[in-house]
Amino acid sequence: MAPNLDSYFSQVDNLSDHFIERLRQAVAIPSVSSEAARRPDVVRMGHFLADELTKLGASVELRELGPQPGTDLTLPPVVLARYGSDESKRTILVYGHYDVQPAEKSDGWETEPFELTVKEDGRMLGRGSTDDKGPVLGWLNAIEAHKVAGIDFPVNLLMCFEGMEEYGSEGLEDLINLEGKKYFADADAVCISDNYWLGTERPCLTYGLRGCNYYSVEVSGPGADLHSGVFGGTAQEPMTDLVRILGSLVDTDGKIQIAGISDQVAPITAEEDGLYDGIAFTMETLHESLGSKTTIFEDKKSTLMARWRYPSLSVHGIEGAFSAPGAKTVIPAKVIGKFSIRTVPNMEVDQTNAVVYKHVEEAFKKLGSKNTMKVYAQHTGKWWVASPNHWNFSAAAKATERVWGVKPDFTREGGSIPVTITFEEATGKNVLLLPMGSSTDGAHSINEKLDKRNYIEGIKLLGAYLHYVAEEAIV
Amino acid sequence: MAPNLDSYFSQVDNLSDHFIERLRQAVAIPSVSSEAARRPDVVRMGHFLADELTKLGASVELRELGPQPGTDLTLPPVVLARYGSDESKRTILVYGHYDVQPAEKSDGWETEPFELTVKEDGRMLGRGSTDDKGPVLGWLNAIEAHKVAGIDFPVNLLMCFEGMEEYGSEGLEDLINLEGKKYFADADAVCISDNYWLGTERPCLTYGLRGCNYYSVEVSGPGADLHSGVFGGTAQEPMTDLVRILGSLVDTDGKIQIAGISDQVAPITAEEDGLYDGIAFTMETLHESLGSKTTIFEDKKSTLMARWRYPSLSVHGIEGAFSAPGAKTVIPAKVIGKFSIRTVPNMEVDQTNAVVYKHVEEAFKKLGSKNTMKVYAQHTGKWWVASPNHWNFSAAAKATERVWGVKPDFTREGGSIPVTITFEEATGKNVLLLPMGSSTDGAHSINEKLDKRNYIEGIKLLGAYLHYVAEEAIV
Ligand SMILES: [Zn+2]
Ligand SMILES: [Zn+2]
Ligand SMILES: [Zn+2]
Ligand SMILES: [Zn+2]
């Protein structure tokens, strides 16, 4: 049993105001990777992290990734850092991202999105609080609490923090592949804290993720936008074609209408079938995260299966059409519908793309339109399933029980973290997803928050995990 | 035959650079009525017009319309002006609008949209050049050319220029109804220059317009936008429902799928049937205005009928969904589809609304969705058909033949100018639509332009029209 945890835990409690202050500083930097105008802020956030790590005694490199393809922007640097290089210790590689989703007060936030606001009930509101600045700072805070308490750090820590996660992780895959056997060479396992508990009470360890293929359907006709009074009734309208194509993809109950998708899904085994009932997840929690009762299924098992082991298709929006409030009588000349499919074992990217393209092309052909249609994948990413019996998971399970007093659920997730597979393939090591936040945090939504409890106990968890890692038998 | 026209015409030619300079000043004011941040520019444009009119000797009122409902904005003033009050002369009431559609260089403009750019080929590019700053300034220029040439102005001119036309003419209807028998009491006829020739060579006079009912379909479910990885497959998605509803409205060939619409359309008479062949309109001109050959019909007659005497339905866009470039894996919580129907005799607004609501409600019901759907009309406007045998039209026809050397086509239009009916009903007088620009001007599109020839000859036309009005026998 790791001996130093009690004094580590009380040091984390002592430093909690300081750790919240560090999160406040990070949230105040609007590091929105998808907005060109915010790029200097993303870079500033990378430098903030590098400076904090240097002060804590880590050796830090700001790794430049060059220009962002298709733009005149420079990619933000990847922060690579090492804390400790004792060959007698295990080495853990951790990953996180310091960029965030866009946010504007006018989107409906109850507070300024880039000012961390700690509410009476413990919610710490702010863009990036839970995704992913809180978890990233968790590692820094764990180092600091060890230093202040004078406890030997139990492992060597390698860190890789990127600034483009919310916009496709441009350039990261090449870097990881390059450094897999170099900078990351002595990593014994990988830990990523960038997902969420299934509910709000029971912690979990995650060993599977769905993939994501993101598609564009472009329909164009006229040379420029037209006035619907003048041209309505005389021109074939790209929007008319596009909404009919988008309407053919999926039904209200989430059933994908594309032939050849369901054939690619792995059949369910008896073992898997028995696995869902024990998971701490209730429809009530789902209703709370949704903010509504508009679920497809009424029961937990169907819902978990739909999220973890079946593909889903979402229509995200349309580029080029009228999207503002009010009324504009425009016939858009070129519209681009965006949808994505969450993929699961045993779907293969190429095979999925093929049936998607075929479906969309046939749906368009059926319309008999003179307009021009193009369908293509903007990006694709494979699903991932790891072995939850590895020591990396055992250590995390023990740490969870020590900090939270309960055994964690072993879960899969509906979302995609493409970097997970990249790390697995580049290092050849086990990858663990160890979430800090809970299901109601609202990453990517308005009023994103991290509960103070999850932040502080989460810092304890990350440190405890490293102590248990140090004690696990090498199998 | 109006005697003073030759010297008037040569004075217009002499002043043409000055008139283009005036248009340049007007285009430089980005009076976009739909954008809150541009409201001060809209107001500035109203004051610019008022100042110019005052300098020309008109008596001018800036009529305030109060707050804009649902916003904290103030409506821009209506410019009411009178030039001349000789009881022995006829009085013509003219209308135009000084606000414009939104425009950004980044939309694809070849020039800065708010800098008038005169090209070698005579195209004068700039937002508002043809819609409707060129025509509005046409009346001011006609006054100035008479003054400079020392020619007695042939009529009393009443002017009504508004600043909210592109955003629903908020507040104007009440003002016109209020002033119908007051400020506008001595108007003998009304002339509006805010539409376009059918092609690029033959001028026209317009005696009919389609109406426009603009609808919103709002589908909402979750309390906030969701991450499609986490919730895809478990929540019923408003976008899924919305695209299916929008896809049910109209087909690629413009055939409206809403039961009960076509029953409301007036049957074609033998007289009307013979009317289309003589109109100066070719499919080639249509292809040029479209910038493509993606027409619904291959022949002129079907095309003109579809534009003038049949309803059409256009899907304009979706508010609340992802509309930017790139890829965002959002499940939008609330989306509002926008579409409009261009209406024709004998469709009645209430009856049309009723069948639209019924269709949308049934289409939504068929989906079996737990989401919430609302359908409503954002605004409605009736079609208009006037008598082209009135002296107002005869005068305009003679003026057209004098300036352009050809008899004008008598046309109807596909677009809506709701104020036309309002003026007709409030004054009880004949309303004439007398266009200045041509079919390729691209009002509401990128690269909006007015040809220098249409501007200068158009100024001659407006003046000549007033001279012929003065000579027409009262019937
Ligand atoms: Zn994240
Ligand atoms: Zn994220
Ligand atoms: Zn106009
Ligand atoms: Zn307009």
C-alpha cells in the first residue's frame, strides 16, 4: 500500500486555493484553436504551461509544428516535458490539450466564459475548466504537492500537451510517430485525462472509444447567391437538394439509413451482454446532462450500448446557407452539409466511407438535379478498444478506490480521442483513460464547468495513480 | 410631346460624373439594416439623403419610428420630402429605400462592397448601387438636372425613403396608413423604382408582384448543445427532425409538396396564355443572371410563368446549427429552419398559412419525435396586380420609348415589394413600378452592380416620366 498518500492528500487540500488560482489563470487565456484571431492566445497558453512546468523543475521543450495547411497561420507548439529521469522508476507518459472550444457570452453563458467563476455549489464555470485545462493542470498540481510536501515523486513523468485538439490535432500524429521511440522511448504506459465519468457519482476508467468520420456534402448550382423573389421557381436550388440528402441519412430514433453500415458492426457476445447492468448509470443522470427527456431509449442498457458499441450519425449543420436570426430571402448558391458517423468495432474507415459515398451519391441521383454534388470525408478516425486487465488499469483502479472510496466502473465512451490510438501504436504501450470531470460538465457547451470536488480529488487521484503504478508488479 | 426633354437630357449627361460621385458617397455608407452594429450607419444614410434633398430645395422631415420591437435598437427614420407645391401640377409620390443587404469582402466580392468601383465596361460595383441607392438618388439627380438647366419641374414630387426595407420595413406600414390622407394626400399616382428589367436590353414597366410568406420551423430538444461523441445515438437530435421536415416541402423541380397550395392558384386565361411569347426574355439571359444552366425549365414561357404566376418555395437556411467552415461535432439543441413561399393570385395569406402549418405539423408528427416543434410565419405579404392601362403607366411607357428608343415590356415580377400594396391601399391611387437596373445587377448577391448606362439613362427616364405625367389626360 503506497505509504506517502496521506501526506500527499493533505498537501493537495492545503494548496487547493492555489490550484484553483492556477486554473483561473489558464481559463483566462482564450486559447480557441478553431478561430484564427485567437491563435496568439493559443500560443500564449502553451507558453504559460511551459513556464509553469519549468518553475516546477521539469525540463520543457516547445515543439513547433510549422504552418497550418490551407491557412496563413502557424500551428501552436506542442509542450513536451519530462519530470524525473530515475532509471529505477517507471515512466508514465501523459497527454492533454491546452486549447478549447469557442465560447461567447452571447451564446447563452451565465458567466463570462473566459473568467473562472466558482459558484457556492462548487461548480467552477469557465471554458476549458473541464476540457481539458483542469486535467492538464492536475498533473502540474500533483508535481507541486509532492514538492511542497517533500515526498519523492514515484515515477518519471513524460508530458505531451497540444494546442490543436479541438480542431483536428493538426501535426500531432506525425510528432508522436516521430517521438514514439525517441522522446517517449522509455514510457512504460500512457495515461490520458480528457474524458468524463458516465454519471456524477461513480468514477470510471475507460478502455474503449468510438471513432469519428466527419463528412461534407457540397451542393452547388448558381454562380452566386440569388434573390428568391426573382429566381424562385425557375432555378433548381442547392438547399432543396441538400436537405433532402441530409434527411435520408438517419431517422429520429438514430437508425442510420445507409445500407452497409450495420453489417460492419461486431455482433454482441454473451460476456458483453452481461456487462451493462452493473454500470453506475441512470436515465435520470442522462436526462440531467441532456437537459431534457428526449432520449431515443427509455432504458439504461440500450442507451449504453447505443453510446459505446453501436455507430451513430449526427447532422451538425450547413455552411453557406442563411444562418443568422431574422428573415433573409436568399437562395444560397453553394451549401455544404456536415454530418459525422461515430464508428465502432469492426468498422473500417475505407469501408465506411465507401457505403457513405454510395448512399449520398444515390440519394442525389434520385433527385434528378442539374446541380453539382460532392461528398467527401473532412477527417476520419478509428475506434479504439484496450485491455483493461493491464497493470496500468489496476493501478488506476486502486487509486480510484483509495481516493473516492468506491471501485471504478470500467467503461467505454461514445466520443473519439484519436490521439489514443496514435499513442498506442507509436509507443506499443497500454493506454488508460482516467477522467477527472463528471457527466454534467458540459464540455463543448455553454456553461462548461468542473466541480471543485472533482478538481481537487482528481489531483489526488492522478498522484495516487502514479504511486500505485510504482508498486504494480511487472507482468 | 414634352418640349424640355432635350435640354434636360444633355444636362444629365453633363452632370453624370457628379451623379456617380453622389452614388459613391451613398455606397460608402454601409447602411445594413439587418445588422445591429450597422444601425448608426443606416441612420447616417438617412441624414445624408435628407441633407442632399434640403440642399436641392426640398422640404424634408426625418420621421422617427421609435424602438425596433424585440431589440434595444431605434428604427432608422423615414425621409419624407416634398419638392414643389404648385396646385396646378400633378403630384407624384415616389418611394425607395436607403438601407442595403449585408455584404463582406470575404463573401467573395471582387471589390470592397462599400466602395463604388466603376469598371471599364461600365459596371459600377457596390452594395446598394442598384438596390436601391442608385434609383433613390435618381430622383434627386432629376431634380438637380432641372435646376441646373433652369427647366421648370413638371410635377410636385412627394418622396418617401425608408431605411428598413431589407429587414421587413418595420414601422413603415403604419406610417403610410397614417399619412395616406395627410402628407401623401395630394398624390395623384405612385411610382416605385426598386425592381429590375427582365433582361439586359429591353426596359419594362411592372404591374404585378408575387407576395411572400416567410416561415420558421423551430425544433428543440436538449437544454444546450451537445457533443455528438457523448450523446450521439442516445438523444433524438433536432437537426435530424428538421432536415426531414425541410426535405418534405419542395422537390428539385420546384414542385411544392404541400397539399392545398396549388388549389389556391388562379387558372390561366387564354389572354394571359398569349402574353408571354412577346416578352424580351431569353433563357440565355437567365443563364447569365444565374451564372449557371441549372434552370428548372428549358423554355421561356414555362420559366416566365413560374416566376410570375405560380408560387415557389425556397429553403433559405438554418439558424442554431453549425454554419462555419471546418468540422464541429456538435448536436445543436435548437435549430430554426427558414423557408418562404412566393404567393400569387388568388392565394390568401391565412389560407396559405393554414396549409403550411398543417403540412409541417403532419410531417413532424410522422417522425414520432420527442422533440418540440413550432412552425410560424415570420412575416407575410400579399401579391399585387395593378392596371397597366392607367395614365401613370402610359406616361412611363412614352418616357421609356423616348429615352431608350423601344416600347417597354409590361411585366410582372417574382419578387415582393410589400410597400406597393400598402401605398395602393393607403392612397387609393395607381402604383407603377419603374425599374432602373437590369437583370444581371445581382441585388442581394456578391458583386452587386448598376451599369453606368442604366444609371444615367435611368435618371433621364425618371425625369421624362414626370414630364409625360404632366401631359397625360386625366381619365
Ligand atoms: Zn478534450
Ligand atoms: Zn473537447
Ligand atoms: Zn430593394
Ligand atoms: Zn433588396
